[in-house]
Amino acid sequence: MDRPKTVKSYQDRHRLTVDDCSLLARQFNLERSLLPGAPLTEAQSLEAECLDDLHTKSMLKAERKCRHLFTGGACFSLKVAEPLAVLNFWELVIVESTILI
């Protein structure tokens, strides 16, 4: 994503969800409850999975909302369209001729 407006929109949308679900505080509490070298308890494992799931859903939602901002931003070019049409035509001819044979 090389467009600052899109990046800012994505970050703002994601930040809102992170704040609403208090993901950072929950992650901090989870990390504080861990013992070095000890495996996760069942509750800690469930909390970690829940945090990961919420974080992933938040990122996907923000991406989905920001994707449309510059859709169709590429200009139409006759220099590209004409050769593409010729290629499509010949691909169709080759496919049709192989089917008939």
C-alpha cells in the first residue's frame, strides 16, 4: 500500500476495533500472567486464540473497507487494450481449433 490516505484509513479503522475490544490491555494481561519456560494453561491458550482471532478479523474488516478507495484508478489505455484484444482473439481461435480437431 503506497498511498498514504489508504494507509491512514486502514490504520484508523483497525485502531478503533483494537480500542473497542481493549486488545492491547488483554494482551498485556496475558503476557504478564505467563511463566517463563512453562506451557500455557487452557485458559491462557483460549485467550491467546481469541485475541488472535479478533485481531485478524479487525485487520480483514479494515482492509475490506479500504480496498475500494482506489479501485479503477488505472487509466484506460488504447495502447494496451488493442494488443490484449488481439491476444484474446488468437487464444480463442487456438482453443476452438483444438476442440474441433
